[in-house]
Amino acid sequence: MVRLVATLLVLIGLSTGMVMAEETTTYPDIPKAVGAPHPEGNAYMRINHMRLMRHDRDLTMREGDRSIKYSIKECVACHAVMGPDALPISVQEEGHFCSSCHEYAAVKIDCFQCHNSKPEEGFVDLLKQMPPATDDEIQAYLDGMSQ
């Protein structure tokens, strides 16, 4: 009888703990981008962004192809988060676009050891003026990744 009561108390405690954990789970606050939405969709980019970046890095650094349409420079500009002084914040500051998810997932960001984590002056405005990629351009880009 004592075992039954103890087992029931443990089960009730575990189920209560799981319910409370679900209620307190927080997700990262992802800042909104300033450019056109990803034609591939946000879900695709969240899953594949590292694969896309590695692919482009390999083409650029190892094969010398500097004609890559999408670059980390564009990512940083489109996803720039402005600070209280209306200037883009760096990856070291709280609220940076990349840091918001990477801190939540406990994933180190090493891109900015070489790349700038803030867009160049005027690049955000230039990016807003660019037309979004066409479906054919996107498909050609994705097809190139599978090679």
C-alpha cells in the first residue's frame, strides 16, 4: 500500500512538473528583417541557412567563385537590428539577429571572426531597393547546391 501511494505521488509530481515546464518554455525573440521576405520561406531558411552558407563559402573560398548572388554581407544587412542610437548593433550586443537563436540553441557563431556583424553604411538602404530574386534564380541557386 505504501508503494502504491509513493508511486502515485511520484507520477503526480512528474506530470505536474511537465505541465509547468511547458507553460514556462520561452522561445527566442527573432527580430524582423528589413528586406524582402525569403522567397524560399522562413521555415526553409531556419532549417537550411547553415548549409547554404557553407555551400557559398566553399564556392567563394575554395573555388574562387566571387559571383555568388547571396552573401553573408546581404544577410547581415537585411537582418540588421538597430540599437537605441538608430545604428546597427554588433553580434556582441544583446538582441543581434543571429545571437537571438544561436544563444537559445547554445550554438557558437564563428562567422564574425572574419566577417563584420554590422552592415556597411548605406548597404541596408541599397538592399531595400533591390528587386527580390525570381523563382528561376532561386531554383538555379538551389540546384547548384546539389552539385
